[in-house]
Amino acid sequence: MAVERDQLLDMYRCMVKIREFENRAHDLFLAGGLPGFLHLYSGQEAVAAGVMATLRPDDLIASTHRGHGHVIAKGGDVRLMLAEILGRATGYCKGKGGSMHIAAIELGILGANGVVGASIPIGVGAALACQYKDGDRVSVTFFGDGASNRGTFHEALNLASIWDLPAVFICENNLYGVGFCQRDHMRPCDVAERAAGYGFPGIVVDGNDAEAVYEATATAVARARAGGGPTMVECKTWRHHGHFVGDQALYRDPAEHAEWLARDPLLLCAKVLASRGWADEGALLAIQDEIRAEIEEAVAFALASPQPALSDLLTDVYSD
Amino acid sequence: MAVRNFGQAIADGLILEMERDPDVYIVGEDVATFPAFGVTRACYERFGATRVRDTPVSETAIMGHAVGAAAAGLRPVAEIMFMDFLGIILDELANQAAKMHYMFGGTMKVPLVVRTVSGAGIGAAAQHSQSLEAWVTHTPGLKMIAPSTPADAKGLIAAAVRDDNPVVFMEHKLLYATEGEVPDGEYVLPIGKADIKRAGSDVTIVSWSSMVQKSLAAADLLAADGVAAEVLDLRTLVPLDKDAILESLGRTHRLVIVHEAVKTSGFGAEVAAIVADEGFDLLDAPIKRVTAPDTPVPFSPVLEAAFVPDAAKIRAAVLSLG
Ligand SMILES: Cc1ncc(C[n+]2csc(CCOP(=O)(O)OP(=O)(O)O)c2C)c(N)n1
Ligand SMILES: [Mg+2]
């Protein structure tokens, strides 16, 4: 399933949007305006952009604590996202969720999740809903290398397999779970190998190459839609920042960090676009300018948004 | 009306709900072919393996997938074979299901039921006999139902399935064989309404689940003592029918709370605190609790019988109020 010009340009645009969003969120955090934890997605943009380019609006995703990129790529409104991470009443969750709990059911986003590995059975349940309702929707579950050591991972993969669910598991292997290097926290180091243990295919791709992510995921999604059951796609990637804002990531090797920065997914994609004559530098700069303006507008919207009313504290505990 | 046992009444209620709403499905270990207490066998015979789904021994996945399925539009009824395994599903129940509606600003519903088997009395020992309702009631976002009769079980399981929130439905294992008149056809009770199982004017005995039966037995003994005990079955702990408790106390002025769970931080403490706060002037005597002691559930039949509150202990607590 080769990628065409417009698709790759859309992925590039999506990646720029995620990067610019994260840069502004980072600034806001450092300026002291942003409460809580902030896990930046920067560096992993090709995963969200490549995966989401294979999905339809009615497909479902389950996300993680590092979820801003997933929400943006699935069509999230950056104004409502910024308002949410600033805790404002206009945010996706009325300010009650924050960065780790953005959900938008109307976009098929079942929620980011503060509990590592919790998204995996939730994504599998959503896949059951897709299958049960007799459609050809699929459910895509994101999780990290660290999460693949949770029991949730193992139980959920087995369930997805025995029920032949239309589930696609996207492992974003950024080689660290907080400060714990993957080669020390699991064996084998290809998470995708674990799929074989549950009887379905697992493949490893360069997670910084949006096209590679797209192609592997498109195959997995097509298989799921056709009733062929689950697939895992492991995307090897790297987070540009620390685990959360404030973490200097001193546990990582500077040389390895530099190598990965040289393989920034935005740079790689820009090179491909240029080499194929699909977009020149001017066109790419225009995209960046346009998105920066959109993000600035969103920041202004969020900062001007009201705080929640104190009465909101007591609402939404139960649905009636 | 027909005479049904507690388990049959639950199955009857589930079958009607499954007929009414194709998005309702049952899921859990051995729920289809060989259910531990037999309840869902009839559902499987009626609806087959797509809607009554056996799972591997994977409580985390049973509960976790149910959360995702509910968020994506289905209405799972998950069975957790013993309430003692609540610890295994606690993240999925308490951190995911319970919080999603609030955390996501009211935009998402998680309509699911967890049916689970509680209680001592069959020598199942420390890991298969607990009453852990207070683990549930301490988590906002969850509803907690604990019926004591077949009719209530039928009416409340239907209500639980129709509710748009995560609901824990606790079934005491000794109740399964108990029989009673059950209304035919569709029968739905409101969640959050207590029921006076026996009227009386001298003391209010508040309880739920199987302890209602023990309280009724105690009320018989007390009648011979010349004490008219009112037995108030809470039926649902969250939401709690505070008005029914206070209203009964307005007539009896004495309160004894009976539960099979251990004493410390049991739900009885919550009831006592509410009454101390909102009904202090109604009381003519201290509030008494009759509960299990603060121990694991013992295996020895002798010790187990001493662990579970019985009619004699309830009677003694009432008589101690003078
Ligand atoms: C169950 C659980 N344990 C621990 C944590 C604390 N924690 C937050 S993120 C994280 C590491 C997750 O690693 P990984 O899955 O690789 O995701 P990444 O942060 O690398 O994107 C940990 C341990 C948590 N939130 N949930
Ligand atoms: Mg990681």
C-alpha cells in the first residue's frame, strides 16, 4: 500500500502540528501555567501520523499517558486540547481530565490513560464492540515498551487472539520506560515477537519513518477489517525530551540521543517529500507557518478560557 | 408470580434484558458451558456463544475489555467468579470504569455490570468467602447492589443492566438456593430504594444481602421476647436510601446494623456516621453493629460459624439496647 503525495503531505502536516503543539505546551509548562505532569510526544510523531492515516473517522483508538499526538492525529481540536491541559472549562473534559485524560468519543478516542498498560484491555473491548456490531470498524491500541511488561498486555492479547478481534496493537518502543532502559527491562527486545506467543503476526518498523508506519499499519488494519484478527506493529522510536517535562533524561547516552535527533521524523519526512519532488522547502515552511498560527490561536483561546465553576466539582460523577 | 430461586431469578432478569437490548452480553470464566453457580447457563442456552462468552482465566482482561466495550457502546455483564478476586480487577474497576465519566467531563458512559459472588458459609476459606462491598462503596462513580431475595435480585439485575454507570452486583453464595415468589415478565426495581422486609416499632435492624435473612430470623426470636423489630433491607448501598433509614428510626429510635463483612471500615460504619450526623435526635440508645470480627474468613466449620453473624448475636445486640 504505497503512500501517495497528498497522503504523505497530510502526514507531514500532522507531524508538524504535533511538534508545534508540544513545543507550546512545553513553554507553557516552563512558564508555570500548566498544572500536573506533561509527557511530551515529540520525536514519536511519525507513529501517530502514520497510524492514523490508515484509519477512518469511525475507527476507535485507546491511548496512553503520552497521548497528545494520538489525539491530534485522530482529528482532535488543538484549542480544546490546550484548554484541557490548562484545566479550563472549555477543554475536552471541562478541565476535569488534564493532559493524561483527554478523550473525545465523537472522534473515536476512548481516552488517554494515566495507568500504564490500562489502555490495552480497553482497546480490546472496543475491538469487541466493533466486531459485535457487525461493521468493519477496527480498534487501535497504543502502548509503550514499558507497558508491554504489564499483565494487562498479556491477558488482553490472548483475548484478542482467541476472539479474532479487529484489533491493531501499536507498540511505541522509545526504548525507555521512565529511566529504565528496555534492554534491561525485557527480553526479547522486539516487543513484536511477543505477538507470536499469542498466535498472531507482529512486525517491527522504523517508527521515525511515517511511510513505513503507514504501510505496516495499513496492512494490519486491512487484515482486521477483513476479519483476519489482530496484528501488532512495533515502532522503534525515541522521545526527544525527558520522560516528562522536568526530567533531564540523564540516564540516556548522549551519543545515542544525538543519533536519534539526526533521524528526527519531521526531517526524514521532509527529505522524502523533497527527493520525490512532492514539496519544496517553501511549501514546507508555509505549512509550518500556517500551523504555528493555528497553535497560537489555540493558546490564546485556552488562556482566555474560564476556569471551571466550583459547582463543576460535584457534577459528572454518575451518568443519569 | 412464580416460585424461583435466587440464581434462577437473576437468569430470568438477564434473559429479559438480553431480549430487550441486543447490545447486552454476558462474559466471564465458564459463564457459558459450566458456570460456577449455574446462573448464566440458561442465558447461554437461549442466546449462544456470541452473547454469553467464556473467557480464559483472565480477570484483568474480563474487566478491562468490558470497560472498553462499554465505552464503545455495548452493555457487558461481566462475572467475577468470587468477590475475593476484586483485588485483581481493581484498577479496571476503580481507576478506569468508575472514573471515566467524571475524568472525561461527562462525555463518556460506561454502562457495565460486574456480577460477583460473596460470602462465607460453605467452607471456602479465606480467599473465596469475603464480603468486600466496602471496597466498592469507597469509590465514587460505582454503584453497589446487594439483594437478599429472588424477587429483588430479578428487579435489580434488570435495573443494573439498564443503568448507564458501572454497577457491582453482589450475590451471596448461600442465597442461590433460597426460593421466593418472583413477579413474572419484565420487572425492574429502582436502584437506591431500601425495602422494609418486616415492619416493627421498637428497633430498626439495617442490613443487606444474606444478613437480611439472618435479621429476619432474629426478628422472629425478638418477637418472642416482646420486641417488635423492623428489618430494613438497604438493597443498594450506593446510592443509599438515607431517607428510609431516618424515616424508620423516626418510628423506632433504636438502630442495629448487621453485615457479614468485617467490622473496621465496613459499610455499617458509614450508616452509623450518617445517623449520628443527621439522625442524632432520633436515637434513644447507642448504635450497635453486628458484623464479622476483624479476621480473615476461617476454614474450620466451627470457626466459620463463629465468624458469620447469626440470629442469636443480632438478638443479643438488640436486647443490649435495653
Ligand atoms: C501501572 C503504572 N505503573 C507505573 C506508572 C508510572 N509510570 C508512568 S509512565 C511510566 C513508564 C511507561 O513506559 P512506556 O510504557 O515505555 O511509555 P513511555 O513513557 O516510554 O511512552 C511509568 C512507570 C503508571 N503511571 N502506571
Ligand atoms: Mg517507553
